[in-house]
Amino acid sequence: MLAEIETALIAHIKNSALGAKLRDVAGLPDLSGDSLLKRFTTDAPAIYVAPASFPVESRCAKLRFGLACVARNRRSPTAARLGSGAGDPVGLYEMLESAAALFEDAQISKSMWKVLGIDFLNDDLFYRAGVAVGAVQIESRVKMFTV
């Protein structure tokens, strides 16, 4: 079930107007620092779907996923956040706003999804690479343990 839901979330992004502006939409890649930074810098703009811890009670789960939005602009991290139009890649703020709108009250994989919040990853390693990263946190209630 979890694999099907992650696949459906990725497809929801890919099939949207936002997805058309992205170079990559996938499950979160390897989390080690060097390989993650390399992937972020080469594949941005991108959104990576990552599962988060979730509670289970009475055979129901509050599934939580993070949508890691990655933007890059050769001019500066500020340009990566703000975007600058004129044919440049989509900026982080536009990605975060669009992803939040895409998942608020969205029915995906037989479940209604809502946005819990938006986080920013302020890391010097990303800043020096000209990469801006933020995450949209989403949640849905689903039945678990069906056989």
C-alpha cells in the first residue's frame, strides 16, 4: 500500500502544470550528503517525495509525506528562491506554493490529502552550491492492515 501511495503522489505532481516545469519528480534519492547535493544540483528544479513517520491507531494511519522542492539558479541562491522569470527555471517559492495548492484537499489514491505546513532547509552546503530547498508536509488518513 505505501509503495502504491508514493507512486500515486509522484504521478500527481508529474501530471500537473507544475510537473511540466520540473526536470525531475521522484522518490527521495540517497540521503548521504555528497550524493544528495550532486543530485540536487544536477536535477533541479525537482521535487522528491519522501515518507515521514506516522501514527497508527485502530487500523487507521495518518500518513505523512514530505515533498522536497529543490531549486537552483547559477546567479545566486536568492534567484533560486525567488525565481526570476524570463525563461529561467521555476523558483523555490513558486514550487512550494504550487505544490501546496496541488495537494490541499486533493483526492489521490482513494484518500483526501491536506497540507500541514512548509519547512525551509537552510544549510550552508546547499547555499554554497546555489541550491534552495524547502518541503511541503502533507497528510492523509488511510486504512491500514487490510488483507
